[in-house]
Amino acid sequence: MDHHCPWVNNCVGENNQKYFVLFTMYIALISLHALIMVGIHFLRCFEEDWTKCSYFSPPTTVILLILLCFEGLLFLIFTSVMFGTQVHSICTDETGIEQLKKEERRWAKKTKWMNMKAVFGHPFSLAWASPFATPDQGKADPSQYVV
């Protein structure tokens, strides 16, 4: 187990880490898309008459755009940090709890690429980015088996 996530109402661990990483990545991308759309809408309203760019009054439109920008930025930062820490955990083959405890490694160190393949599936493909593709549960290399 790495940690318990209230967003997915489950513990994030070896068997569902791929899905959590994809979840955080896609939320960050959607937040970035929302920020871009807010910027485009603001520029369009700024160039045109404010009364024609929204059903709301100009002050209400500005307040709503600012709130949406704040929310998008907040989610972008939070999910990007979570995505980065999860990818770092995969690459170092250590959970967040193990990193906090600073325990001595009792398992064989593998390359970052082998760790990524163990989480997302062995042959690199577009299925890595799909939450509908189940990663291969077999081991990529016989040296990954611990006896």
C-alpha cells in the first residue's frame, strides 16, 4: 500500500497504481484545458463587447471566470504534484510510506524502465495511457520474482 486516497475511496497500491497515476494525469490535463478555455473566453470578451460574450452581466462574468481560473489552477497544481510523486515512487520502487520511514531497501534495485513496465504493462504501447487496458500481471523479467 502506498496511501489511502479519498478521491478514489481506496488504498493506492501495486494492483491499482496505474489507474491512480492515469487519474491524476487526466485530471491535471483537464484542469489545464479549463484554464486555456478560460483564457480564450476572457480574451474574446476583452476584444468584443462584454455584454455579447455571456448571458450574465459583465461583472458576474468576470467573477465567474476568476473563480473558474482559481479552481482550475488549484486542481492543476494539486494533481500535477500527485502525478509527479506517484511517478517518482514508481521509478524509485518505494512507496510514500517507505520514503517517510527511510527504511533500508530489502529488495533488489531495478531500473526505472523495468519499474514502469511492471506498473503499466510490459510491452510499451498506447494501452499505457488507457484506463480500460489492464496491465499484464506477469513479471517482465524472471529476476523480478522474489523467493
